[in-house]
Amino acid sequence: MRSILTMALFTGMLALGGMPAGAQPAAGAGPAPAAQPAAFAGGGAETCLKCHSTDAKVTPILQTPHAVKGDAHTPFGQDGCESCHGPSAAHVSSRQNSPSVLFKGANKSPVAERNAQCLTCHENGLRMNWQGSQHATNDIACNDCHTIHKEKDPVLVKDTQPEKCFTCHAEQRADSFKFSHHPIREGKVVCSDCHNPHGSPGPKLLKEFTVNEVCYTCHMEKRGPLLFEHEPVRESCLNCHTPHGSSQARLLVERPPYLCQECHQESGHQITPFSGSTLPGQIAENVRMLGRGCVNCHSQIHGSNSPNGAWFNR
Ligand code: HEC
Ligand code: HEC
Ligand code: HEC
Ligand code: HEC
Ligand code: HEC
Ligand code: HEC
Ligand code: HEC
Ligand code: HEC
Ligand code: HEC
Ligand code: HEC
């Protein structure tokens, strides 16, 4: 009897076009919900939609893969809203009680409880390495990145994904504004092209075991094998490049000749590019030694397939 009255009251409030701003209860603060084990309301999403069907914060979920009722793998094919929000009979009978799992707001459930709901269905696939990953161990929730009650989750859309990551990764945001950068801001490359934010067997949440394997997925021509390999290229692209952004051209960590001289100081003509070197010819005095100097001649810096390419000049 009481619950019918309550329901009518809530339905009335919804019909009037909104919910009272002051209606936020101290969910979970009262002793009642903790005392008895939570029970499912049952009846699937319909039970909840009786009151929430005009709630704009809720209804966009109906357009998502989660709401495919005919598919027994989806929440709507199982316990409906309670697949994620947990047993909520108490909430259905009185708004004073909250559903057992809240993902948002001041009274949101602990990260582990929220994630456990999602992981009941999503522990496999991309999330194989979630446990122990940098995000998991730093208490990041699935819904820090994912938005469930939106027709299209912004983190799954190229144009909007980086903004989501930037909210916590300010350094990468700054990098994206630098003179040379992967076209992330331009919407051509996304963070998840190189990273698996759910965990990785490799370093830095990279999608592959090594940095180079990640780079080769798009820069295939750099993979080799080549007749003449430049050792540091095979070792790691990051010997010379930085992945997110650089104030040097071509995402370089340093510009030639300084870049090259970090390793080649001891050898041949390049020791003193601005003074007295003799090899080959008079290149020391050559203006080409400035700026991009070294790669003007050593243009095949990633390695060469030419029989005469031992010095990467061709
Ligand atoms: C009798 C009407 C009614 C029913 C049935 C109902 N709700 Fe609610 N629910 C409300 C009202 C009213 C609010 C408060 C809305 C607000 O503050 O924005 C609310 C709030 C919520 C919230 C936010 C809670 C919070 O404290 O922030 C969640 C989550 C929720 N409902 C889920 C559900 C689920 C899941 C079901 C079905 C098991 C359900 N509701 C059924 C009326 C209802
Ligand atoms: C009852 C099982 C179940 C639960 C619980 C569940 N999901 Fe899903 N989820 C699915 C199924 C099934 C799909 C559709 C998969 C497909 O199409 O391959 C899906 C799809 C998704 C997608 C892809 C959506 C898209 O637009 O392609 C994301 C992201 C996602 N779920 C995240 C979550 C998060 C975060 C949670 C916890 C808040 C969660 N899921 C809880 C079953 C579940
Ligand atoms: C740091 C941000 C972040 C966190 C935290 C995160 N995700 Fe994701 N998730 C993404 C991104 C980005 C994609 C798109 C990945 C891609 O396209 O390769 C994605 C894709 C998905 C998908 C759809 C792709 C698929 O079929 O696997 C599901 C399902 C999903 N995530 C579930 C989860 C669950 C469950 C959790 C919590 C255990 C979680 N995510 C935590 C960012 C995140
Ligand atoms: C796949 C898991 C999942 C399902 C299924 C789901 N929700 Fe949610 N719900 C969430 C997450 C995560 C949030 C946090 C906001 C977001 O991601 O959109 C949320 C937020 C909410 C909120 C807003 C709380 C607030 O404080 O803003 C309400 C109300 C709500 N859900 C009700 C429902 C109702 C009603 C249903 C069924 C029609 C439902 N949810 C189904 C995961 C789910
Ligand atoms: C809610 C905050 C938050 C969001 C959103 C977030 N991250 Fe993170 N991320 C962290 C924290 C905290 C760490 C661990 C500490 C650190 O290394 O900065 C981390 C670590 C990482 C690392 C590993 C760093 C390392 O040193 O091993 C990568 C890569 C990463 N995040 C990428 C992403 C991507 C890509 C996204 C968006 C899809 C994203 N993050 C969204 C908080 C976040
Ligand atoms: C082109 C591939 C690529 C893209 C795109 C990319 N990253 Fe990275 N990211 C890397 C590589 C490679 C590393 C490892 C750097 C290292 O070991 O020094 C890395 C490292 C990181 C780290 C750890 C930082 C550190 O210095 O240890 C974070 C955090 C991160 N990336 C976040 C992001 C975010 C957020 C985005 C999207 C805005 C993004 N990445 C896009 C390749 C990429
Ligand atoms: C998802 C695809 C993708 C991956 C993976 C990728 N790149 Fe790129 N890279 C691009 C695109 C797209 C451009 C821009 C090409 C253009 O503008 O013509 C680019 C440009 C570059 C440039 C030239 C930048 C400039 O300012 O001209 C360098 C250097 C580079 N990438 C290095 C790397 C390295 C190192 C890795 C591995 C950490 C990597 N890329 C991984 C897609 C990728
Ligand atoms: C020894 C230093 C060095 C290493 C290591 C290196 N690069 Fe480069 N890379 C350069 C230099 C120097 C340029 C600029 C060439 C120019 O301006 O003509 C460049 C330019 C590029 C460009 C843009 C021009 C082009 O050739 O397409 C891409 C893409 C690139 N590198 C990818 C990679 C990848 C992928 C790796 C790892 C497999 C890698 N680089 C390793 C020095 C290096
Ligand atoms: C991280 C260290 C490193 C950087 C940076 C580097 N190299 Fe190298 N380079 C090497 C190593 C190691 C070899 C192989 C040396 C050997 O076999 O004696 C090599 C070989 C060469 C060779 C072939 C000649 C030979 O002795 O085999 C040339 C030419 C060369 N580098 C030019 C350059 C230029 C130009 C740059 C700058 C764009 C550059 N290198 C940057 C480490 C580096
Ligand atoms: C004007 C063209 C030119 C420029 C500019 C140039 N090189 Fe060379 N470099 C050559 C030629 C040609 C060879 C082959 C040397 C020989 O014939 O003995 C060579 C050989 C080398 C070698 C292998 C031989 C040795 O001495 O160990 C290295 C390493 C090298 N250059 C690095 C550099 C670096 C670093 C720079 C920039 C500071 C640079 N080069 C600028 C043309 C050039």
C-alpha cells in the first residue's frame, strides 16, 4: 500500500517535469539498507522505467547495445537495470533507499564494487590484463572513462576520446599542442590506437609487447628487415622520437646534429661539425651541417635497402 502511494508520488513528480533538487537522500547513511541483505525487485528494466522512463539522465541507454533485450548476454536480457545497479527492491518500494550500486554522485559506491558489476560480463577480451594494470591499481573506475547512459559513449568515439583521457593526463594534453604531434587533436589518431587502457602485458599500457611493434602497425615501411639496419632504430623508435608531441620537427627528441651526436661523437667527420673536420670533404664548413644537416646526406636514417646504403645516404 505504502509503496504504491510512493510510486504514485514519484510518478507524479516525474510527470511534472523534474525531480526536486533537494531530494537527494543520504543514501546508505541510514542503518536500514545495511541491516538486511539486498533483494532484487525483478521484472527487468520495466520495473524501473515505470518511474525513470522520462528521466533524460537514464533513457539514452535504451539506444545502446546494453539494452538489447533479446540477447541474453546483455543487462536487459538478464536483470535489467539491476544487472548494474544491483538488487534494488528497497529503492523501488521507497526512494529513501538507493539501489545497492551507485555509479555517480556524492554517495557513489566504492570503485571495486562498481567495477565488479561491469566485470561480471566484461572480464575477458580487451580486459584480460585489467587486474594489476596501472589503471586498476590506481583505483580508476570503468565509469571514469565510460558513460553508460549516453547513446554513444564518448570514449569510444575518435573525436571525443582524447578529451576524456586528458582530464587526468595533463602532460599528454600539453604534448598534443606542440609543434610536432601525432594527429590526435585532428581526430586521425586516438590514444587507444597505441594503448589498451584496460591493461597490457607490455610496458606503459601499450597494445603490443614493445614500442616498435606499436609503431609498425601504422608505419609499416619502418619494419624492415633491411640490408643495412641502423641499430638504434631496431632497438627502439624512442631513441630518437617521442610519441605524443615535441617542439622539434618530426617528433624528434632533439634536432640533428645534436640528436646524432649523442651517439656519434667519437666517430669520423661529425665530431666537430662547426669546426675543422675533414671527412668527407669539407662538410664541417658546409651550411648543411646546421639544422637538418646530418639527414640531408644520411637521408635513409631508418636503414637502407640499397647495396650502397651502408651509410644510409641512399
Ligand atoms: C517509484 C518510482 C521509482 C522506481 C520504481 C525506481 N526509481 Fe530510481 N529513483 C526514483 C526517484 C524519484 C529518484 C531520484 C531522482 C533524482 O534524484 O534524480 C531515483 C533515483 C535513482 C537513482 C539515483 C540514486 C541516487 O541516490 O543518486 C538510481 C541509480 C535509480 N533510481 C535506479 C533505479 C533502478 C535500477 C530502479 C529499478 C530497480 C529504479 N530506480 C526504480 C524513483 C524510482
Ligand atoms: C549483464 C552483462 C553486462 C554488464 C553487467 C555490463 N555489460 Fe557492457 N556489454 C554487455 C554486452 C552483451 C555488450 C554488447 C557486446 C557486443 O556487442 O559485443 C556490452 C557492451 C559494452 C560496451 C560497448 C558499447 C558500444 O557502444 O559498443 C561498453 C563500453 C561496455 N559494455 C561497458 C560496460 C561497463 C562500463 C559496465 C559496468 C558499468 C558494463 N558494460 C556492464 C554486457 C554487460
Ligand atoms: C582509462 C579509460 C578506460 C577505463 C578505466 C576502462 N575503459 Fe573500457 N574502453 C576504453 C577505451 C578507450 C575503449 C575503446 C578501445 C578500443 O577501441 O580499442 C574501451 C572499450 C571498452 C569496451 C568495448 C570494446 C570491447 O569489445 O571490449 C568494453 C566492453 C569496455 N571498454 C569495458 C570496460 C570495463 C568493464 C572497464 C572496467 C573494468 C573499463 N572498460 C575500463 C577506455 C577505458
Ligand atoms: C550497463 C550498466 C548499467 C545499466 C544496465 C543501467 N545503468 Fe544506470 N548507471 C550506470 C552508470 C555507469 C551510471 C553513471 C552515469 C553514466 O555512466 O551514464 C549510471 C547512472 C544512473 C542514474 C543517474 C545517477 C546520477 O546520480 O546521476 C540513474 C538514475 C540510473 N543510472 C538509472 C538506471 C535505470 C533506471 C536503468 C535501467 C533502465 C539503468 N540505470 C541501467 C550503469 C548502468
Ligand atoms: C580518472 C583519471 C584517468 C583517466 C580518465 C585516464 N587515466 Fe590513464 N592513468 C591514470 C592514473 C592515476 C594512472 C597511473 C599513474 C600514472 O602513471 O600517471 C594512469 C596511467 C596511464 C598509463 C600508464 C602510464 C605508465 O606510466 O605506465 C597510460 C598509458 C594511460 N594512463 C593512458 C590513458 C588513456 C589512453 C586514457 C583514456 C582512454 C586514460 N589513461 C584515462 C588516470 C586516468
Ligand atoms: C602513436 C602512439 C601513441 C599514441 C597515439 C598515444 N600514446 Fe601514450 N605512449 C606511447 C608510447 C610509445 C609510450 C611510452 C613512452 C615511454 O616509454 O617513454 C606512451 C606513454 C604514455 C604514458 C606514460 C607517460 C610516461 O611518460 O611514462 C601516458 C600517461 C600516455 N602515454 C597517455 C596517452 C594518452 C592520454 C594518449 C591520447 C591523448 C596517448 N598516450 C596517445 C604511444 C602513444
Ligand atoms: C594509429 C596509427 C599510428 C601509429 C600506431 C603510430 N603512428 Fe606515427 N603517425 C601516424 C600518422 C597518421 C601520422 C601523420 C602523418 C602525416 O601527417 O602525414 C604520423 C606521423 C609520425 C611522425 C612524423 C611526425 C611529423 O611531425 O611529421 C613520426 C616521427 C611518427 N609518426 C612516429 C611514430 C612512432 C615513433 C610511433 C610508435 C610509438 C608511431 N608513430 C605510431 C600514425 C601512427
Ligand atoms: C636514430 C634516430 C631515429 C630512430 C631510432 C628512429 N627515427 Fe624516425 N626519424 C629520424 C629522423 C632524424 C627523422 C627526420 C628525417 C627528415 O627530416 O628527413 C625521422 C622521421 C620519421 C618519420 C617521418 C618521415 C618518414 O620517414 O616517414 C617517421 C614516420 C618516423 N621517423 C618513424 C620512425 C619509427 C616508426 C621508428 C622506429 C621503428 C623510428 N622512426 C626510429 C630519426 C630516427
Ligand atoms: C641512440 C644512439 C644513436 C643515435 C641517436 C644515432 N645513431 Fe647512428 N648509429 C648508432 C649505432 C649503434 C650504429 C652502429 C655503429 C656501428 O656499427 O659501429 C650507428 C650507425 C650509423 C651509421 C652507419 C655507419 C656505421 O658506422 O655503421 C650512420 C651513417 C649513422 N649511424 C648516422 C646517424 C645519424 C645521421 C644520426 C642522427 C639522425 C644517428 N646516426 C643517430 C647509434 C645511434
Ligand atoms: C655532406 C654530406 C654529409 C653530411 C652533412 C653528414 N655526413 Fe656523415 N657521412 C657522409 C658520407 C658520404 C659518409 C661516408 C664516409 C666515408 O666515405 O668515409 C658519412 C659517414 C658517416 C658515418 C660513418 C663513418 C664514421 O665516421 O663513423 C657517420 C656515423 C656519420 N657520417 C654521421 C654523420 C652525422 C652525425 C652528421 C651530422 C653531424 C653527418 N654524418 C653529416 C656524408 C655526410
